[in-house]
Amino acid sequence: MERPAAPAAARHPADIRLTITSPEQMRELGRRLAELLRAGDLVMLSGELGAGKTTLTRGLGEGLGVRGAVTSPTFVIARVHPSLGDGPPLVHVDAYRLAGGLDEMEDLDLDVSLPDSVIVVEWGEGKVEELTEERLQVVIHRAVGDTTDEVRHVTLTGLGERWSEADLETLAG
């Protein structure tokens, strides 16, 4: 993974930008990110269809050591993957089909699950921010249109005290 140069003053201290060139690199990013995650963390993923949100989440599941194949929960809305060890479970949510904000998401009881789980929400913008001010936002940009380009530009932004203390720089290695 290449890391493009960015002026330090232009970045929030908890921001990191990465260039990913293959699905395997996206999974590896997820595995490495899992090392930084702990129960109570909310990770919001955004990006175009096919950007790699679920691929990243597969890597998170592998890194967290959870049970079950991590697949897109588009039609079931949410899947819980219990830990195979003593780590937190992974709650994987796809909010793409949910039109409302947190009110519509309340049926999923994410606020109850959050303290004991790592919650990853795809398409969560405008829907889950009220769960916690401390969250990691991951934006994945890819070329759109008729292209076979595998290059993705990933921006991770940590919000809140929890993420100001996390060393996201370790993901650039």
C-alpha cells in the first residue's frame, strides 16, 4: 500500500490516507485495523457500490477472529459474528436499504450491542452518528464507470477522544 504525501497541517491528527491496489490489500487493511479495534468501537464505511466495504469487513472479521463468513448483509440488514476467542463480537450492518435515521435503526438495538461489540455499518451516514461521538469513519473512493481499475483511495478519520489516542499511522505500513 502506498501512502500519498499530504501536508501534515491539512490532516486531522487522527486522519490517514491510503492507496489500495487489490482486494487482498483491502482485506489486509481490515486485518490490521482489527488490531486497533475493541469492544465499543463504531466503524462507519462509505463508498460507491463495489468500492470494497465488505472486503474490508471480511478482513476485520478475520483479524477479530469471529465465527462465520463475513458477507454483505444487504438483505438481512445486520449479522452478528460471535468471537471464536475472548474478543468482542462483530456486528456487521448494511444500512443501504434503510431510509430513516437512527429511529429506523433502533429496531437493530445497536445502542445495546455497542458497549460489548465492534459495530461496522456500511452506508451509515446520517443514520448512526447519534450512537456515539467516538467513531472511525472510513471512506473508500474508486474509479466509477466501466473500469477494471482495482485502485482504491481510503481515508480513515477518527472522531472523538478514543480515536485521537489510537495510532492509525500503523496502518500505513
